[in-house]
Amino acid sequence: MTLSVFDLFKIGIGPSSSHTVGPMRAAYQYINALKQQQLLSKVHRIKITLYGSLSATGVGHATDQATLLGLMGFSPETIDTNKNAEYFNEIEQQQALNIDRRHKIKFCSKTDLIFSNESLPYHPNAMSIESFDLSGKVIYENTYYSVGGGFILDHQETSQPVSTKVTADVPFPFQNTAELLAHCDAQNCSISQIMIENEKKWLNEQQIREKILSIWAVMQECIQNGLTNEGVLPGGLAVKRRAKKLHAMLQNHTRKELIFSSFQAMEWVNLYALAVNEENAAGGRVVTAPTNGASGIIPAVLYYYLKNDPSINDDLIVRFFLAAAAIGILCKLNASISGAEVGCQGEVGSACAMASAGLAEMFGGTPQQVENAAEIGLEHNLGLTCDPIGGLVQIPCIERNAIAAVKAINAAQMALRGDGEHFVSLDKVIQTMKETGKDMSEKYKETSKGGLAVNAIEC
């Protein structure tokens, strides 16, 4: 398996790619397996068990709702996000689950949806689904792992580590930065050019461009929704949306002030990141970049420059996404983009590196400068923990995206001012992220059992 730009950037729903999108996709895949084996009509009962981080923060991340919606036959790419609560409430009120919206069975969340204290060894984001016939016999079961960014693996797929599933089935295969830069040197081309040649394995160039721009359109729509919507975010913390109010405040400044004041520029970047992540926290339509928890960084950076630099066109936007995806692929292959596996350094850190690289590519950076930008962006997020208060993707997640978006711009600027030479390679930083994640206490990896999650709660 070779990863694509469209593996990193996927249209889905909030609040979490690993805890919402992944479980919904797993349940949807499970239903398709039942149908393929002609077992759907024989199902009398379904039992779902959530393990590890999916259990610990499942309610806050709407894992339970997402799983049931997936079993109803909804996918994160197409579900009407305005009706999520309506569908879930219907299950609770009727005490019934309409599998694939064609086969209704009795369902009680208290007995059929288990939040287990156990963790499975392969990955902390694990879930199992079992179907029983009328006699109580198990007719089909499978275990799924949501490994970050909406990626899922079932039990059979875990026999081989994700990092080794790369084959030379594209023109320029790479498994580390050194190999990627070697291709650039040999072909005398940019990182985005290497990426688009690889992407042609699946689509032609026009299709690639159109699909990237359609993803960018969803990101822009998410920003606009975030600037328009207001109120209190769901979950019980009573966190107020602030993007709409901040937008109104910033609109009072003159255009000259906005362009020439670095302080004002930072405020606009902050605004766009807040808008996206408030939408994510509310369960709206977002794009994994590379995860939901870090979904505001890339759109905030790109949207700011699109709004303020008339030279930004579709060609440059496509180059931005291709270079960003290359860095995201390297992070996923050689470490992780899962907060439950390596902490928030794997989510926000990876996204910051991707945005830094995309920006450097867009402004004509050499492959070495692009790699340097990504290295700076990731290096200064090393050790970042994932300790969401109440298991919700709100505090510190929303503000963290804004901070990282500004950091990404700074990283790109520093790299573009240099010649690409630097002391620590991106490969070394990614390896460090992986090792730091292994050393990090489990309570700081999306369990809400440490850090801000416990210290911020008032007794």
C-alpha cells in the first residue's frame, strides 16, 4: 500500500478523526461485510465493545454515536451533519437499531455498547463488533483499530505494521525524507512534482487537481461556517464559540493595518483556525489535515494568504497540498498521527510541519527548504501531550490549532530565509517524535486522565 494525498485529506465530520470518523468507517465496513456474507437478515443482536482511548474519551468524542450511525449505513463523507443527534436520539428513544436502514433489531446502549477498561495491544484505539443470531450464536465478529486521521485497520490487517506497507508501485516511492529529496535531486524537480507523478497511479493530473481543489472548497466552507455560527459548544463544558465575535472585531480594522501589521496578520490566522476547530468541536463537516483535532492549521495558513496575496492561484494551492501531504505521509509511515498513540505532537505537530512545508513550497522554496520548514514546524511541537478536558476536542485543542498555525508560518519564513542546510534532519525529528510518544505516559495520550484534563477541573 502506498499512501496518497487523499489518504491524508479526507472529508468527514467532527469532533475527532480517530474517535469519530474512524469508528464510523469501521462500523460501516462491518455492515458491508455482513451484506457480502449475506448475514444481515440473520442478525438478532449486535454488541459493540470500545477499548483503550476509544473507551476513555469515547463519550466526549461521540464515538458511541458515530459507531451506531455507521451501523445504520451512514458514512462520514456523506452523512448530513445536521441530523446526527436526530438519528442517535431515535435509537435511544426506540431502543432499536435499524442496521443499514433496512433491518431493525432491539438495541440497548447500556448492555449492547460496552466501554471497557481493557486496552488491546496493537493500538489504544480499538473496538470490536459482534453479531448474534436468534439462538445467541456469534455469526460474525471483527476487531478494528482507528490508527489516526480516520485510517482504520481490521484484525487481519494488523499482521503487518503500517510503516512497512509501502511498495514500489509508484514512479518515485519513498519511505523517508532522504529518499524523497534524492528523487527531487535526481529529477531536478520539486516535492510537489514528485507527489503528483505518484498520484497519477490512481488519477490523471486534471482529476488530481479537481479533487484537491474540492477538498480546499470544503475547508473554506468550514471556515465560513465557523465565522457565522455562534452559541455554546456541546459536551457540558459550556465553551462559547468566539470566532464570529472576533471576526466582527477584526473587520473594523483598515486593510492597510491588516496587511502591514504582523500583529493583525497573526490575529486573522488565529481567527481562521478557531473557526475551523469550533466547527469540528460542534460535529460539523471538516477535512482531516491530517486529523480532525489538527484540522484548523492548514486551512488557516492557506486561507490567510489567499485572502491577502493576489498572486495565490489554483496552481499554487495544488502545490501546497501536494507538498503538505508528502510530509504527512512521512509522519504517518515513520511515527504516528494519532494522539492516542504519541500524544498531540502526532496531530498538531504533524499538521504544523505539513502547513510549514506547503507554505514553503507555495512560495518557491527548494526541496531542501521545504524539508527544513517541516523540520522546524515539527521539532518545536515535540513532547506535546494530548490531555483534552472532559474528553472533548475543545480545551486545549481549539486554541492549540491557532498557535500552531502561526508557528507554521514562522517555520516557513525561517526556512525560506536560509539555504536549506540545517543541523537536524526531518527524518531525525520524526524518529524522535516516535520515541517520545513511546516514552510518554499513557495518561497523556488522549485518555483525559492527566494534565489539563484533571488539573483544570474545579472541585
